[in-house]
Amino acid sequence: MERWRINLLSIACCVIAAMSGCSRTPAPGDALSQEARRLVSLPGLRSSSHPQLVAELQKIEAARQTPQQIDNATDGNHYAPFVTAYPSFSRPAIQREVNSLWPAVSLSLEPGALQKARELLQQQAAARQRFDRAMRETSPRPQLEMSDALVADDEWLDAIQTGCRIEAFATADMLAEQQPDAALAPVEKILHLSRQLAREQDLNARLAAVDLRADGLQAIHAIANHPLATPETLQRLQQLIRNNLTDWPSDERVWIAERAHGLLSYELARAGQFNALLTGAQLAELQKKGIAATTATAVLKNIESDELFYLRAIEQQIAAARVPYFQRQNLVEQLRLELQSRSESGEYPLVAGSLLLTKVGEVHRRLAEDRTRCEAWLIVLTTVCELPLGTPPSCPLTGQPYEVRVDRERVVIAGLELRPGETVEVRRPGVVQARRRAAGFDLTSPPLRLQ
């Protein structure tokens, strides 16, 4: 699973690095977590005499958007049961197998891959039960405190993604058994969890929700285009996607939460924890050049100008999030050019430029793609079900109307640039059955069981 914002905690880093690819620099996890909680009130920033920084803090407080003001009151990470379902010692091997079987586009597995997926489902039967229990016991409210979201490792996100892809294999199995209606249940779990993660005030969780929803829509593509899918099946899919769009989190909210995490990052840097913010590769590169200590010193020396740059840059991203994606690109490009200019002039903001603002454009794009996928699928399914559509919104990626192509055999959204090979299309119910009957296929025969 891809990560954008730096995770700070390195609990049992060597073990996690070996198992899940994490290469964070060693740091006492509990101590760092306690430090983050101690700093959530932003004592370093509050003691600043920099008038412009003080003014920025006052604006954030007036909007009630400091870490303390937007924090969730929880009593621990309620996503931990998902790690119990797919624990760290066995999950990497499961992930490798799952990812090797995962198709590039629609959830259609070749016979050999389907057989392996069925074996995996049998092997993970107990884990799937624990996964279901964890999902049922998770409150729909946000579960992460601000400090926990910042310093906690994200293995629970890996566990959730692994569990969801295994659930998708259950959908593939049911489709192979000619049961498209039964195949909806696992997809409902995937989309339920994507909505849950999207509620968190944490960018990593929000991006994980993007990935889960994309996986779920791959499964929906396979169900909607199954030869035995009925108009009733398609209507259930349409309602499922409509529900996913009812409580969509605003992009502005994502960036406001990310700013709160950024404020905590600066507090940790002031407290001498800059190295804990770095990946293992980043720290190794600094050590190789012999500038690890001097870089940490430079961070402290320029921390106020660095943070001021960050707050003004992230405020622009918050403002940009209020308009469609296609209107944000100029601001994103301005930020890139400003960082490049500062790098060349020797006034580079180390924390902002190296850690907190590294992939702003990519994040804006992925959030827009997420919304585009759901809207496109809702339009296609509403059209093929001949339900009232109203006036569709413009595509968030392009600002243009969705290009809906309708003929006797299918409904498709054309011109979308999502994942390579990804399509949003539904063949009309009955078309495939008619073709197969015309070709002499017996549709009443029992489904093939792979041994």
C-alpha cells in the first residue's frame, strides 16, 4: 500500500522492515507517542515571537482547526482487531500471494488464478471470520486521535487492504459459480470500509480509502457484466454506489487535518526528533554525505521560516480544495516552482519541502479520481437501469460533462484517464446470454468446479 505522509513511529522497526518493507529509523515508539501527545497543544509554536507565525496560529485557532480543536476523543486504536485478523508475522506472505493474483482491471480471474484464490479463501477462513468481527465492532465514528494518526504505524491499513482483497476473491468465486447476486456481499464490505477510512482525519487513511474503493469498483465491474446479472442486480449495485456518495468527505477537510498533522510534525522537530521524521533511506543518504547532524541543526535554526512557509503553502491547498480538481493545477504548479526556486537560492524549507509537501499534486489527483470513479459508475448504472438521472455533475478531473455512450448492447463512460486499462461500462442484461445461446452454449448446465 502506498504511503504519502511520513509516519513517525518505528515500533519494532527491524521486524516490520523485514516483514512489510518499512525502513523507518529506530526510535522508542512509546516515548515518541507520549512526546506527540505532550506536544499536541503546540507549545513550541505558541512560544514563538515571530509575528507572522503568531498571526497564522491565531487564524487557525479562530477557525477551530488546531490539533486539539479537531481531535477525536478515543480510547485507543480501534482498528487493531484488523491486525489480529491478518497479523504482521504472516501478512506479508499473504499480501504477496494476493497481489500476484490480483487482476489489472475487472475482477475476472483465469482458471489457474481462480483455483489459487479459492485455496487462499479456504486457508484464510478463520482470518475472514476475525475480519468480519472487527468490521462489525468498529464504530462508524472516526477512530484515530490526532497524535495517534501522526505517530502510529499503519500496519492496520495494510491488514484492512489485505482482508478486503481476499473478500474480493470471494466475489470472484461466486461469479464463477454463476451467482452474481451473492457476489455483492463481499463488495458491500469493501465499500463499507472505504467509507469508514474516508471519515478519518488522516491522509494515509483517506488514500487507503481511495485504493479500497477502486478495488471494490473492479469487483462491481465484474458483477455488472456477468452473463447472469439481472436488472435487479444492477439496481442493487446502483443503490450501493449512490449510498457511497451520500456522505463523501470534502477534500478541504482532508487538507485541514493534514495541516494539523504538519503542526505536530514541527513540534516534534523542535523537540529534537527530526531524524524520526525521516525514512531509513533519507537518513542513510544524509549519513553517507556526512551531513545528518548539520541538517538537523539547520532544521532547528530555520524552523520558524520553514513552518511559516508550510502554513502559507498548505493554506493555499485548503483553498484549492474548495474548487474542482481541474482548477487547482495552477496552484499546485506554483508550489512546485516556489520550492524549486528556494532550493536553488539556499532558502529551502527542509521540513516542508522534504517531508510534508512532497506529493501535493499527486494527492489532489487521487482524491479527484476517487470521486470520478464513483460518479461515473453511478451514471452508467443509473442509465442502464433506466432510472431518473437528473443533470449529472461535471467530471472532477476535466471539468467537462461525462461522455456517456449508449447503444443497444452497452452503456460506457468514454474518455476517462484512470488506471491503465480501467473502463466504466455495463453490458445490457440479456445481451451476453443471447449471444451465447446463438453460439450454441447451454446456459442451464451446472458451473464448473475446479479441483
